[in-house]
Amino acid sequence: MLVGIVLAAGLGKRMNSKRHKVVHEVCGKPMIEHIVDEMLAVGFDRLFVVVGKLEEQVRAVLGDRVEYIRQTEQLGTGHAVMTAAPYLPEQGTVVVLYGDCPLVRREEIARLLEAVKDDAGTAVQTAVVDNPYAYGRILRDARGDVSRIVEEKDASSEQRQIHEVNSGIYAFSIPSLRASLEKLSRDNAQGEYLLTDCIEHIRRTGERIFPVVVADPDDIANVNDRIQLSYVEEKLRKRILLRHMQNGVTILDPAATYIQADVVIGRDTVLMPGSFLEGNTILGEDCVIGPNTRIKDAVIGDGVTIESSVILTSSIADRAAIGPFAYVRPGSVIGSNTKIGDFVEIKNAVIGEGTKVSHLAYVGDSDVGKGVNMGCGVVTVNYDGFRKHRTIIGDNSFVGSNVNLIAPVTVGAGGYIATGSTITDDVPEQAFAIARERQTTKPDYANHLRLRLKNLHESSTGRSSGKE
Ligand code: UD1
Ligand code: CA
């Protein structure tokens, strides 16, 4: 039986935040979710999270993917594990780690487990770092095993010179962890029950403690304050960029490209500077994104171009051309081979295959068919001050420039709406609708008008200057 325990009961005071430390995002994803995702990928039979104050914030992120244990008083990392001990099975292996180390990797957890297989003993993940400050230091014996972990505050000046530190990830056999927890005391500089002291107690029973040194020391970075938060953000951001480039995505300027943790991108897609890809966005192959484009929670097909635009919670099918300066708001479904041009806003609307909304338009709460031409300045008037209404436009219709469609209204397939019309009534299939004043033209009237306006102007300025 393989069990995991993530400690997340401490608030993280040094974050100086109203939010629990572990729900702060790294590359758009809560820290604790990074950790839980990695652990679940390794495959735990049961996964516990120890929570304390603000536990509702942790639950809101993790839901029922894990089991929760409450530590009502935060008396140290050892105490947090004591709180969890009654929930552990009699036998098996338990991996313990902390909720503030978002760069942990599944491969490294697997490596730790490899070290303790067949009940070989206990394993501690360690790292050799340039600046060991604040980490527990690893003391080794002649054989190379870990003999003790000494916390910064308890370390002698000699021990503080040690650069091998405790990552805070351990694999224990459950019976020996249980026995060692009973021996913990608060007799240390912090006055807490320290999980790190279990190592020494286990060791005293004759069990071996294996150090497993991580390949990349950045993996163990923990977040205690916002400076460390920005550090892990930068590290993870670079890792994500690297992964996409290795997978065949061209990124012109990685320093100016932001891709959140769970974004998926197809091969031969090109990201121009100022691309922000967020949330659960999925991008197809051969797209060109940016410059200066934000895409959040959207599904984008193949061969799509999106320039200087914002796309939120929508889908865009193959070979659509979006922007520059388009705003696609949540709930939009944009078909293949469409064009959504400059200064166009689409909201909660379906845009059929091959339809063009090329410039300066607002299409909201609408179902627009295939092959439609929406002219410059078309507005779907969806809101009467109380409720939103839908506009329906059939396939292959033509909506002239500057048309207002007062919803609810339907234009049948193949309809033709004259420029400048304000459409209040449904237009049947194949019908032509015009709804505007007829033009009046007066021959030779222009100069006469100018004269009249001039006189009007002079008489009014004469009066106001009081020269009469
Ligand atoms: C801890 C380790 C240190 C290691 C470092 C790695 C101990 C005593 N020290 O130090 O050796 O190098 O992590 O990052 O373990 N927590 C609880 N309940 C408590 C106290 C803490 O759940 O009563 C949780 C916190 O929410 C946090 C985690 O345990 O997620 C670690 O606590 P923290 O205070 O950050 O430990 P460090 O000082 O970083
Ligand atoms: Ca910490």
C-alpha cells in the first residue's frame, strides 16, 4: 500500500496574504495542485492533505481528489504527521512532502520510492545548493547514509557550512515512521515537533536512511514568501517554455512569452512575443499566435492565426483568422475558415464556417450561420436594459454595414439587409429588408444653404456681442 501525505496546515505568515500559502498560483496553477498532480501521476493508493486554518481554500482547489486531515494547532511538521498517523494503514510505504514545493517532479518521487523498495529502509530527497540558508542540513555517516537532519536554527556554525540540504520529501516505511513519531520532542530552537528529527530516531533502530540527490537542485525550491514565489514562477515558466520548444513549438522570444502549466500546443505553431496562453487552453498545429495576444481556457484548431487579440473561454475552428484587435468573449464558438477582423467583439455567439465579420462589429448572444457576411459596424442589439435576447442569422445571408439588429430577431437563410438598417422584425429566407429614411437630394441647393447658414451665424453672434 502506497500512501502520500502533503502538509499544508501552516498558513505561511511570511506571504503576508489573506490567502493560504499553498493556493497561491505558480504559472497559473495553485501550488498545491502542482504537487497533487505530480503525486497522482506517480500513483498513490491514498493521498492525504493535512490542513488547518483556511482549509476551505485548499478544499476549493483540490476538491475530492484527496482526503483531508485537520491539524487544529500547528505544532510543527512532525506534529502534522502525528495528526495523520491514525489514518495510515498498518503496513506499506508513505511519502511525506510539504505543500510549498511546487517544482517537485513525478520522476524524482518515483526515484525516491525506488530507493526504498522491498522495505530497504527510509529515503530522503536532498539537494546540493549554492545557498543552503533556512534549509535543514543533511549530515551523513561514513557509509554515505543520512545520519541526521539539523535545522538552520539548531545547527552549529560548522554544520551551517554544509550545502547538502533537506528537500522535505521523504519515503518511510509506515511502521518505522509511526515508531519514530512517538519519540519526537519539542526540545529544539523552534519548540516544535520536527519531522526532520524522525530521521535520527529511525537511524538509531539500525535502519538505513538513503539520500536521493535530485538532478536539478531547483526542484526543491520552497515558497515561504513572495520573493521565493517569483523565483519558482520564473523557474517553472522556463521549464514550460522549454518543454513546448522540445515538442515542436516555435517561440520567437521566450522572455516575452507566458504559458501556464496545463496549456497544450500542437506542432509547428509559432508564438510571437507578448503571447499569454492561460488556463486549460489547447492550441492546434500550425497556428500563428501574437504578437500581443491573450488566450484563456480556449480550444483553438489547426492553422489559426490570432493577432493582438483577447480570446476567453471559447472555441475557434481550423484556419480561422482572428484580429488584429478582436475580443472574443466567453461562450463563443467560431467556425472554420472564418474571419473575425479588427475591433470586432464576439460574445456568447456561434459564428458559422466561412463567415466574415471583418471590422468594427459587435456580435453578442447570436447564432450566425455559414457563409454570412457581416458588414462594417454591424451591431446585434442584445440588451434592452433588463434582459439579453438572441439574434439568429441564417446561412449565406448578407448584413450590410452599420446595421442594428434589435434582438430577439431572426434573419432567414440567404437574407439581405440593406446598409444602415435598423431591423426590428424578422426577415424571411431569401428576403431583402431595408429600414432607413429615404434620401432627399435638392439640386443646386448647396450654395443657397451655405448663405442661409452664414446669415444665421452672423445674426446670432451680432446679438451676443451686444454691438447693435
Ligand atoms: C522544512 C524542513 C526543512 C527543509 C524545508 C524544505 C522541518 C522541521 N524542516 O522547513 O528541513 O529543508 O522544509 O523546504 O520539517 N506545516 C504543517 N503543520 C505545522 C507546520 C508546518 O502542516 O504544524 C506545513 C506547512 O504548511 C508547510 C510545510 O509543513 O507547507 C513546511 O513547513 P515550513 O514551516 O515551511 O518548513 P520550513 O521551515 O520550510
Ligand atoms: Ca517551507
